Amino acid sequence: MAEVINGRLAGSAVNGEIEPPGDDRVAACDDGLIIQAEYTDPMDPVHVRFELWDGPPPVDAWEELWTGRLLSKSGLVGAGAWASIYAHDVEFDLGLGDTTWSARVVTKILQTEQEAGFPYAVARVELYKIQFWN
């Protein structure tokens, strides 16, 4: 997740100013995040949704990976696969620039059940919500 400026991802996450995530799966800087997907098989899709809340979002059954503060100068944020050379697939307008937001990353992995004689993960999808509030 990084800021979008002139239609491109920008900031510390894109410029290599954040060390890759460790065991926590999320690395953060003042203006961006790098999230390490649980599975690296290209057949396993990853979907990201941005959410804007008036206050802290309610806790749900999703696994919390990170909570902190993020600066957005432009008010636009985006997400894309790291291997895609910084092109972004998802863009979200926070509606307010030059703002430091409270933020949380939560995840849920949807996976088919094991069936005898078939590979364990016939279908697996990783879902991520990046939630912002002031």
C-alpha cells in the first residue's frame, strides 16, 4: 500500500525505504506498507479492499496483522503486487490530503477443504482489508 501521485504508486514503500517484512508479514513506514502474502503461489489470488471509517472499525473475526499511523499527502492510496514494478490494481480516495490516518491491516484466507485424492488447496484466496480512520 502506497500513496498514489500522478497515477503511480509513490513514497517509501516504492522507493525501497522499507525493509521487507519479517515474521509479522507487514513492514511499515510513515507513508506506506509492504504486506507479505501468506502464500506465494501465483495461482492463489490476493484481493485488497480499502475502507474509510469515522472512528475505529469494529473488531471482527479477521486476523489483525498491523495497526499504526500512515501519512497521505495526496489523499489517494493504492495497492499492487510488488512484482508488477509498482503498477497499482486498486486505488482509493481518502477524501483528505496532508493527513496522518490511523490504519489497520486485517486478513482472512478462504480455502477449500481437503478432499481425498486431490491436492490440499484446490482453491485458496487471500483477502486483505486496509482500514483508515481519523
